[in-house]
Amino acid sequence: MAGLQRHDNRYKLALVRVLSQVLFAVLLCTVPIRARQQALPPVQPIKAIKVVLVGDSTVQGGSGWGGSFCALHLTSFAACVNLGRGGRSSSSYTAEGSWQLALNEMATPGFAATYVLIQFGHNDQPGKPGRSTDLVTEFPVNIARYVSETRAKGATPVLVTPLARRQFKAGKLDNDLAPWADAIRKIAGDTNSPLLDLNGDSAAALQALGPVLSARFAQLPPSPEVAAALQTGTTIAASTGATPPPAQSAGVAATNFDPLADPKLAFDYTHLGREGADFFAAMITRELAAAVPALRRYLFF
């Protein structure tokens, strides 16, 4: 008889436990969803940034460092918008409306900060109708305006001196963009803007490599005639005997470019192939980390 009573008590205890669990589940379902959400730890919003690239063909993807920079050197907490356009100068970039597109990108809400890397000079040089600007009276004014209008949008301007061309005379780099780099350095100082001295750093790297090794940064290998000249330490016109694009020899139609955009794929001393893009994108990343320490956490080295 006592055994039956103990069994009955255990049964009653088990039943009480089951009923308690069911009651708790029912009560939980009756608690408002908002109250349950408030009981959970608050979700911290991400602090993502945006990087906007502004410049010419030495910035845009496919012929400049910008494509590799966006793809290889920014974390997932940094959006990258490459608005580099081939053939553009500090004047024509604004005239055609590309700068307005950049301003629109700066106004996008939701980002903790926006940084705008600005690089011009290649097409501001004389001899380029519709693009060239006067180094004294126009170019500095244009760059300074980019700085002020970027800040007016709440973004941070970062000035970049133009990538050096890979031209040599008797083994010495012929840095014909040095005056434009000097102008940008002065504007950076006058406006207290971060500066990436790509011209100075790329010139030093190219001089160290020499004409033969630096030719690897081009989109295509040089023609035999151009390669022979490289061995002498003095470069010749790259258009002489330039190697045709593989796409044409494979029967693929050549791309039609805007008259102010990149030339057809070929060897030259300005534009970058994959190796060159990766090399100078890494250089830009190092410079950016030094010039804008707040960006280091968003960069891959």
C-alpha cells in the first residue's frame, strides 16, 4: 500500500512539472513581442564608411589603381565607389557632370563618414584640347574648389598627386608631372587637407626598378622595338610597333571608347595592367593609412 502511495506521489510531481512548463509557454506567448524584444540585448548599428574615387584613367578600373584598391584593400565596412574616368581633367570632369555625380555620392545618408580621394594632372597638361588647364590660373583653382565643395557635403577630401609616368632618359625617370604634383601639395597645405604623395612615391619606386622592370606595369608587353629601347635606359614612343590587343587577334570586336576615355588596350607608359594596378593600389593604401589614421581599421595591407 505504501509503495502505491509513493508511486502516486511521483506521478503527481511529474504532472505538476509538465503543467508548469505548459503554463510558462502559454504565458510567454501572451507577452507582447515588443516587450520580449526589449528584454534582448540592443543591436549596435554598424559604423560603415564610404570611399569615393575621383580622377582620370590612372584611377578608374581597368587602367588605373582604383579597381585593385576597391577590391583588395577595403574591409566589408567600407563601401567603395570608383568614379575615375579616362581622359578627364580637373576641368572637363566638372563640365561633363561627373563631379556632380561624386557630390551626390557624398550626400548618401547612413554612412559614418565619407572620404573622397581626388587625383588629377595627366590630362590637365598642355596639348590636350578641351581638357588641358593652365597650371597657374586654372588647375589650382579647380582642385581647391573640389576640396571646398567636398567639405560642404560633410565629406573629407583627400588629395592625391598624379601617378608618375614610366618614361626614362639615360636611365633617369622623366617625371613630367612633377609641377602638377607640386601644385597639389601646395593646395593640400593651404587647405589643411590630407595628402597622398603618389607622384613622389611612384617616381621613387619606378626609378629604383628602372625602365625594363617598370614596363611590367603596363597593360600589355612592349613591342620588340620598344623593348630594345628600354634596355638602353631611354624610352621611345610607345605607339611605335605597339602590340595589338589579344581580343582583336581572337576575333572579338574591339571596344569603342569615348574620344576622351582610354585608348585601346596597348602598351604605354601611363596606364596600368593587373600587376601595376595591384602594386600602386598597395602604395595608395599605405599612404592613406599614414595620412588618415581613422581609416586604418577599414584597410587591408
